[in-house]
Amino acid sequence: MSGAPAGTPPATAAEDTFEALRGQLHEAAAAFADGPGALEGILLGMVDDVDRALGEPLEIFPVCHHSPASATAMARRLREKRPRVVYLELCEDMAPILTELRNCRLPVAVQAFAGEVRDFPPEWSPLSVVAPITEASAEYQAIAYALDTPGVELVLVDRSSDHVFQWDRRAEDPDGPAAGPESASARPAEEEAALHGEAVGVEMGDLRPRFAELEEHLLRHGRVRHWSEWWHQYVELPLGDSDHDTYRQVMLLIGSLFRRLAPGDPGRMRVDEDRERHMWTRMRAHLSATGTDPADCLYVCGAFHAASRVAEFGVAGTDTFEITPRSATTWQHGLIPSSHAAIEAQFGLAAGSVSIAATTWAKNLRRTRVEPFRLAGQAGAAKPRARKTSTPPSPAAGAPPAGDRLSGYLRQPPVPDHLDEAELLGWSVDIVRAARRNGYLASTADAIAVFETSILLAGMRDRARPTPYDFQDAAITCIEKDSVPGRRDVRRLVEIMMGGDRIGQVGYDALPPLARDVHDRLAPLGLALEKRGVQRALLDLASRPELAACSDVLWMLRRLMPHGAARPIMGERRLGTTSIQESWDLALGTHQRALIELGYEGVSIEQVLEQRLRRAAWDAQARTATVLAAVEDATLHLRSRRLAGELGTRALEVLAGERSVDGAPEVLRRVRGLLAYYRTAEPVLPPWIESFVRTGYAHYCTQLPTAFADEEATVGQVAAMLGFLFSMEGLALSLGCDRAQLELAVAQCHPRDPAKTALLWAAQVQLGTLSRQELRERCDDLLANPMVVPAYPRYLSGFVHALEPVPGLADVVVEAVSNAFARLPDPVLLPWLPSLITTLRSTASELAPLLIREAGRVFPARLAALDAWVPPWREQHAAPAAAPGAARAPHGAALLRAHRATGDAVAELLGWEGSWEPAAAAPPGAALLSRHPATADALEALLTGA
């Protein structure tokens, strides 16, 4: 027989079943292909595949994922056959978690998660595999039957989650696409569509042609837009009322067709065949170990796998497939919320198709009166009505096989479904009502237009009854027109009306310990945290101190979970500060998946936070600033001196090994904050921070000359290095550092960049090797040199950055800027001004407030006083010439000479030994008195009473 693998015995009883069909297909192949050939081999091979699957002693039940027809047929067959063992195509390591489905509201997804990978490329981390489950799926019907029926065993036979990545094609092609189906329709990334994250989806019952030309042919001749609509129209609806034998034969035929016309991706086909070998190997091993009769078993798998042609197929297949051992990766299993949109996005289905499938499932149950299986205590499921039903007897093991149902099914024309005017009219009224609520100017006339257009579109597509897809097209045409006034368009409104994007929820009892602990600790807030949406939590910590524990949990959740899960509105948590009131926006129900995945990492959020801080600190790419941030988080959230000390010691190691100054600004900011906190909160500084200051002082002194000469080092980074050296100088010198090391480092700096040159001058002023007067003279020389004037904004940028290490130079910087505006002519100043503004904004925006405050202190507050205002620096230069003479200086010091005992006592206290100078000579310290004699005269008058 064509298509039968080598070593497979020919069918006997089943051979006669499809003899007539084979003859018809042979004649059709000769007529269409002008003679038998490849087409005949494909057509007859499809019949052979159906033959082979039907003749297997272990009943194979082919399904399509999230298919209402498959779910209805599965529920009907389970009540008829009552199998003792159900083999299910699902990752075998997910079996223990399936019992928790009764504590969830569907749809949810069974997840296998691995945060730390072993034997896999590190860039794959974290690994995640999900298998979404809805009520309108045959898999859920099988699970509910097996778990709630005494004496029934559920056996998962598909590859494990570890093997999903062992067989992943990325191992062979790292640059290629990730494994899994590609999306067939572009859809905006919505929140509900991202519930599965980056997880790899397990294809349970995937049934879609992998031959692009075949899919295009089916869509074009079926007069539909996408695959989901074709499947709904030509498979779901005809099979919804069919009997078991017809359903089974048709699904096997479709699976064989798509399998034989799937030449595109040999890698994916190899993985599919290995999955089939794995499943049959596991089933034979279970049958052999338990001694179960294959007639009492049911094998639930995708129709694509049911038509398998591997040598291991069947109970009597060969045992040549070797299942490789699992890797050393530790897998965690749990349940995460899913949604219709997430399933559609992950498996490449059309938008709204899963919602339509849920609606079709409800209709099938009402029409066929099939009683579905639901797990006892299932949340969100309607309780089945109690009714007396007689259990049909199980078919005998030697019952004759079903007759040929394919010939009649393929020959009969499609039965036109009658138009349900009441249903279509209700849809039309509901969509107009929904459109008006969302801002559309819709009326009763639009409802009539949608009704008539739906019938018209269905007639153009050879359908007597409009499908939900026809109705959706008609609503878009008649209502949306050319604009969308609100957030939702008409397509989305139809999806919501057809059942909406149902979002599942994992119940409290099915949550991991960490998630349950979070709910318990936040219980004093009195909020329903399991609900989706944003809820406001108000914490008055002054009147209710017990809420401080809730505040700690919320701040840790903010640190660990995605943005929006826990967002503070009022209140802050910084080193050395505590809030008396806090306000939070919480959306833990919306981000339930992230909270569940935290539970895979530990049993409490404190443990997870500590693990993440350690992981970040000991990462190979960790920088000093990163480790210091971990120290700050450990102090803020965990209040652990031990952990902070370990992380601080790690920061010291990372700093000693760094050869660049990229993170110097962040290091300076965090070290200053930690020092300020420890000086106020601790009796003594921790040993690690003393070592850090001592090592950092020597490290930055060594790096300083190189940083000044390096073109890639920015002026802000060099300024941060100087800021560390100058601000930590007192502590560093007390710990044994030598100031000469800093002086030598500054003396070895020879920058070429104007900004770094100005920064070097500021450092020399701080060290005392350059006076402030000399710095002013250099600035004047720059303004006097026409060749340097265009670069003057860059010098100013360096001066502004110098306010970080030398904040006392603010007056000099204000003077430098003011002199430029006063001395430069307009033809030079106006082109130069935009460059100054952009330079200061891009390189020194955080230091500009200090400069503005100094300018506000120097300049007059009133515009009228500006004309008569004389800058202070001009007064200082004009004071010696304007003074009456040096004769007033001794007069200003007369008070000291009149009361020498006071001066002698101060000198003795300071340990100064000296004598009084003659009265004729003015002491050098009286120069200030000579410049400002009015102050001394006023003081003299006050003391003498004159």
C-alpha cells in the first residue's frame, strides 16, 4: 500500500472498508492528473493513513487544539467508552500540577519554568514552557474525566519540558527564529496578549497546513481571510453534529493531508516525528508495566500526530527510539493565568477566534445535549444540572470496526444551514449598542444595515447562514466607516460581544507558597488583590503602625515585579528617611503571572530579593555602581547588615578590578548616600566602607592622569572622580592615605580638551597650587584671545562640572559667564550664545541649579537697581585704588592693640609663640579692613559708644 512504512503489516479487515473509496480516488487522480502518479500516491496514501490508525487496538482520538467540535466529540466518546487509561499528548512532567486546575478559573496555562539553566546556552535563560487550557478543548475534557472518575489513570506521554529545549532548533541555528508557530496575523501587543510572556507554547492538537501554497489555495477558494475562519466554516460546523466514527475518520484524513503536504521545514518535521516516537514508546512501556488491555485505553493527540508513519507507531511498533536523559536544569511547575488573546497571539490564530470557539462550544452543548466534564469545584464554571442518565455499556473488545464514513461525507454536498434571523438580529442590535457606548454615531438604521450586509456577504461567500466572521466584516463596513472615536474599534467590539477576551485566574490554593505569603501579608489592607485592575491602598503609618509590614512588602514588590504591579503614589523609601503616610496603586491580579514566577525562585520575597541581589553583584559584567545599588537595596528593603557587608566587600573587589571610569558619577552618588546614612544611623562606619574609601582614593588617584588624557572619558566622569577624591579626602587621610598622591596625580594631568582644562584649573585651586586671582586672570586671557572665544562655552562647561568637586567656585563661574556677556560684542556673542546654552544643557544640566542660585545671590533682585549695580568682582579690583590710604588700616586694628590680653590668650590656646609687631607697620591680616573701612568704623563706634 502506498504510504505504509516498511515493516508494517498490511491491513486486513480495514482494507475492505475503504476499497470503494480507493477506487474512486484512483479514478479522480487519473482524471485530474491525466494519469496515475504522484497525486494518486498522495490520495491513496491518505486513505492508508486512516486505515492504519483505525486498525490500531489502542483507540486513537484525533483532536484539534481549542476546537469545540473536538471537545464535544471527546465528551461524547468518554461517556460512551469509559476508558480506564487516558494517554494525553502533554509534557509528561506537567502531570502533578494538573490537579490544581480545579482551583482556577479557565483559561489558564500549565507552566514549566527554569530560572537558572544548565546544559543550555545562558542566553536562553529563563526557560518557560506553557500549555494553555480552555474549557472548550478536548484536552480539558479528558483531564476532567480522568481526575474526577475513580479508577481512571491519566498518563501524559509527550516529551518533557526539558526535551522541548533539547530538541529546540535554536541549538542548531542560534540566529534563526525561535521554535513555535509563527503568528499569521499582525496584532497589537496588548496586555492580555502578553500573559504568556516569552514562553514556548506546547502544540496540543496543532492542525494547520504547513504548505504555504496549500493554505493560500484553501483560503482563496473558501472565500475567507484567514485560516481560523476556514476551519470554523468547513470543519467546525460540519463536524459539530457528526457521529463519533465520522468525526474520527474525517479528522484522521485532514491530519494525513496536512502531514503529506508539509515539505517545508525538515527540522520541525524531525521534531514532530521524535515526539511521536516518544509518545508511542511511553505508551508501550506503560501497557507492559501495568498489563492494561489496549482496548480499555484512549490515546488523545493531535490529528497531525494521529496520522503518523514512524516505525514506532502502534502497540506492536518497534522499540528502537532511545529517550535521552534530562539535563541538570531544575524545573518548577505551576499554573499561570491565560486569556483568549494570549492563546491567539502565541499560536498564530486570528483575533477573536478563541472567543468565537467558546461561543460555538456553548451552542454545541445546547444543540447536541452532550453533558461536558468539569472538574469538581472548578471556579467560574456553571454547575451541571442533576439528571438521571444511563451509562452506555462499553463496546466489546472484538466489536467490528466502523464502516466507511468518508465516502458519503466527501460526496455529499454541504448542507445549507438555515438563517437564524433572531440570532443575527440580536447581534446587530448589540453591536450598535456597544458602538454607541464607545463613541460611534450609530443608530437603528446601522443595525438594519449590519443585518442586511451580513446576509449579503454570506451569500457572496456561498453561505446561507452568516458566520461571526461575516457579521464582523459587515459591522466594520457599516459602523466604523473611516474613523475610530474611542479606544476600541468595531472589530474589537465584535470580539467582546461574541464572548470577550476571557482572562483566567489562578486560585489562592493553586498559588505557590510565595504568592500565598504575599496575599496573607497584605491582608490588613482589606483589598481583593486577586481581582484584575488597579486598586488604591492608603497606609497611615502614624496611626496604624502595624501597616509598616505591608509597606515593606509593597516596596519589595516594586523592586521585584514589573512596572505597574505596585506603584507608589505618595511616600518614598530612601536611606535615612521614613514615610508617615503612603498611597499605592496595586494591580497584583493583572500581574498574577509575574507573581507566580517569583514563587519559582523562592518561598518568600525576601529570599528572592537576596538571591537577585547576589546574582547581580556576582555577575561577570557587574560594575561597581551596580554592586553599590545592591548594597543600598539590601539596606533599604532587607535591613541586613550581613548581606550589606558581603555586597560591600564585593563592591571593593569590583572597584579594584575596573580599568575605566564610566561608572564614576554613579559610584560617587551612591557612596555619598551610604556614608551619610551610616554616619547618622550607625555608631561607627562599617569596615567595608572604610576600605572602599581608602581603596577608591588610591584607585582614582591612579586613574586620574589617564582619564584627563582619554578622549572617551567625559568631563562629567572626570569631575565625579575629583568629587570622590575631594569629598572623601578627610576620611581617606584619617584612614592612612597620603595627600601627596593626589597632588602628584593632578600635577601629571595634561588635558587637551577645553572642558577638562577648566576642570583641572578648578582642581588646582582646590589643592592650593593655583590662586583664585590667577584663575580669574586666565579666564580674562581666554576672552581676550579671538582664537579661543569660540571654544569658551566648553571652558564654561568644565567650570560648571567643577562645581561637583569644588562647589566653592560658584562665584568664579558666575563671574566668568558675566564677563563674557559684558565684554563680547554682539556679532560674536549672538552666534556664541546658542552653543553655550546647548553645551550647558547637555553636559551640566544637573549642576545648573547651583550656578543659578549663586547668580541670584550676586545679581540685584530689582530691574531698576541693575543700572547702578556694580559687580562684586569689580569692586574688589577697584578697592585698593579707591581706599584713602594705608593709614586707615592701623586705625582699624587699634582695638586689638588696645586689648592685647585677648590676643595673647588666643595665641596661647593655639600654641603660637610670637611678639606684637610695631604699631607703624600694618599687619598683613588687616588688608580686608583697608578695603572695607566702613565696617571697622561701625564696629569701633558700637564698642566705644561714640
